Amino acid sequence: MSGHSRWSQIKRKKGLTDQKRGQMFSKLSKNITLAARKGTDPKSNIALQNAIEQARRENMPNDNIDRAIKKASEKNSSQLEEIVIEAIGPGSAAFRIKGVTDNKNRAISEIKKILSGHEAKMVQPGSTGWMFNTPVQVNEQAQQKIDKLLEALDDNEDVGDVVTNLE
């Protein structure tokens, strides 16, 4: 019965949950740092206040929140940028992918690779705006492909939010 100990099962599950939690904290930190550029006082900066509230809802430690705010005021720190990518996926579903990154070219190429691996493609900015006015329904097969695509995008640390035109 090698490999079937209770400890190894717990260790494997804990490793996976810790990895997901770390990715989430990284995304939340980037959002806080980006919002803190407009001002480090949450009382006068609504975007920072919202980012901090979101981090607290996810049980992010206060030390991590303070470090993310401090990072925005450092001059030697890498500059974070917001990116918005539009894409068309399985079943003609439209996607608007928003993210925060310190390397725009790397992030776009990683997202492009994820899209192409899941039968989706990037399109010109602004070309899918009209698609969000008329929500679409897709068949079960396309929905499964879209679910896998959304999961892959969620695993990317630069992707913050994905909006689709699905019902």
C-alpha cells in the first residue's frame, strides 16, 4: 500500500490549495499596487479601498497588503501596466480579458498561447464590443471548451478578470 498514506494525500491537497492561494494573493497584490499609484491613502483613493476590501475578503494577510501599497511608492520597482485583450472563442463566444502585468509583451504572448491552445484567437481591440449587447448560448461541447479556457486563463498570474458574452 505504498503511496496511500493519509499524510501523502493531505500533503498533495495542501500543496495544490497553497499554490492556488499564492496565485490569488499575487493577483490581488498587483491590483493593490496599481491602485496605490493614485494615492496610498484608502480614504481618498476609492480604487485602493476596493482592492484592499477584495484582498481582505480573500483572507490576504495585512503584511502582504501593506507591502503591495509600499511597492507602489518605490521608484526602483517595476512598473505595472493594465492590459485588456479581446478574443473570440468556441461557439463564437466573446471574451474581454483584463490583467495587470510588469511585462506587457510577455503577458500578451502567454495569453495568446493559452487562447490558441483552446480554439480561441485574439482580435483587434474594440471589435467585440457589440457582441456583449446580445448574449449568446452555446452547445454543451462548446461550453466544456470554454470552461477549460477560463480555467487556463485563471491559472495565469497576469490575468485578473475575464468577461464573456455567455448567458
